Amino acid sequence: MSLSIALLACNEAATIRRVLESVRWADEIVLVDSGSTDGTIAIAEEFGAKIFREPWKGYGPQMNSAIDKCSSEWIFSLDADEELTPELGAEIRALLAGGPKLDAWWVPRRNQVFGRWMRHGGQYPDYKLRLFRRGTARLREDTEPHATPKWTGATGRLKSDLLHYQYPTIALYLEHMNRYSSASVPLVMRRGRGYRRLGGFLAMGVVNPLLTFVKNYVFRLGFLDGREGLLFHLYHSGYVSWKYAKAWEADRRK
């Protein structure tokens, strides 16, 4: 059974060769690029990728666009900061060769944050639904950035890891969280406006981030990931608060 890789990119010349090397065995690589001005396109052309240039529409719509352009029977959705391990590639090929009985499969993802592979705090195994039969799973287009494809039918789980070079530096993490929290504002506003009242904002923008930190850092053992774990979970709780603060600010400006 044939496999297409659905890949998104924008100015990923520093990392895209690594991800493309890990999937060069696939039957087809479909790359939707949202305006690269570095060497991303040239590198993708070396690997024979089918390249489509489209303005950024949001993560869900952009990935669905890549999925719709795939022609193989099976699709694996991928980001430019990820990489399939050789073991995962071999497992996928063996699965497809045997004729999968299910239409969608979850993959364990291993996240590297500030140079450390996270093992605790809900960061591993960070299962993502990435492998699916064409015409089944899709992303919701009103979700937060980096949502995963959705499928309501039966699913399976693969054993081998997908590597995610998530946030190599603190500066990059803060830049991403600033952008992601802004992109999340429309979704927060659609879910309700309880945050507009002081009591609601205290619950959503203060208590919720605090509980998120305690849950992941203490009860899910994030402290075992050392200083990197502390910084990651501390800053992540800040990101949770930013979403509601930015939604409140957007409401006030109406």
C-alpha cells in the first residue's frame, strides 16, 4: 500500500533536510509552503517533493490542504521540526505491507525541549494521530495551533517514536507561545466569555494555569526532567494565562 507524507513548512532550511531524509522511502512527499525565502524549497526539490505555495491559513486549514493533495492510499502528517526514527519507518512499512485492519494509527512522539528529551510531565509518550487512510481523518479548522487529525472510528497504536525537536532555545519557545496564544484567541472567545468578569478571569487566567503547572510538574513528575522540565512547565502555564488575557484584551477593544 502506498504512503504519502503531508508536510508543512516555512523557512525551515535549517531542519527540513533531516525530516525529508527520514521519509525519503515514502511513495510521495507533498509539501505546502507558506512563503519560504531561504533554501527550504531547493532542499525539498532535491528529495522530489511535490511543492505547493499557499499563504498561511491557520494550522488546521493548511494541513488539510496538504492532506487533500496527497494521492496515496495512506497518509502520514508531519511538521518540519519532526523526524521519523528508522524504527518507526520500518514499523509503518511492515504495517502497510500486511494490510492494516484499522484506518488510523496513533504514534508516540518524543519531545526535545531546550536540548533535553522530555520523559515526564505528560511529554512522553505524547501520542499523536498521524497515520491514516486517505479520506478518513482530518483536522478541525477551528482548533488551537498544532492540533492533531481527528477520527471517530477505531484506531491503533504504533510502538516506535516520532522525534520532535520542539523548542531548541528559550527565546524560540517564548516567540512560539506568543504567536500560538494570539492564534488561540478566536477559539477562546467562541467557547464563552466568562473570562470577561474578574472572577472568571481569575479562574481561567490565574487558577487554571497554576493547576496546569501543579498537574504536569508535580503529579505527572515533570520535575524529573531537571531544570529544563521546570522551565518548560513554568512557561507553559504562562502560555495558558496569555490566551485568556489576550481574549480579554480583544473583547475590550471591540
